[in-house]
Amino acid sequence: MRGEGSGETCALDLAAWGGMSFTEIGFVLGVSKQRAEQIERVALRRMRGRLQLLGVTRADIVHAVGWFEADGGEDAA
């Protein structure tokens, strides 16, 4: 089910818009704010589980994010 939002539901298109509230995300996806929050919780739980299976630690992630930000992120020249 899709909402009456922009019609763009590609994560990359939405990421280019910057931060969005759960209300805005729900509108774009055609779901309630509460459902958008639930989708995030489930996705985060699944990602944590898969990272744990791969042996990726919190320190690994902090190191990678710190390196990415120190390098200027994806928009760096």
C-alpha cells in the first residue's frame, strides 16, 4: 500500500532529502507513524542480529563511522 506522498519510495531517493520524521516516513510509505516506528524497530533488531552473527562489534561500527566522518563522508571530494 502506498500513500499519497511523492511516490518515491527508493531509500536512496529519500536519504537524499535528509532526516525525516516518522510522520513524514509514514506518509511516503502509506502507513501510520506508529507503523513506521515499528518497521524501524524490527529492521534494527534484524540488523543487530545479523551483525552479531558476523562478529561485528559496536567498536567496529564506531570505528567505521568515525573513519567515514573524518574522511568527510560521501560528499567529500
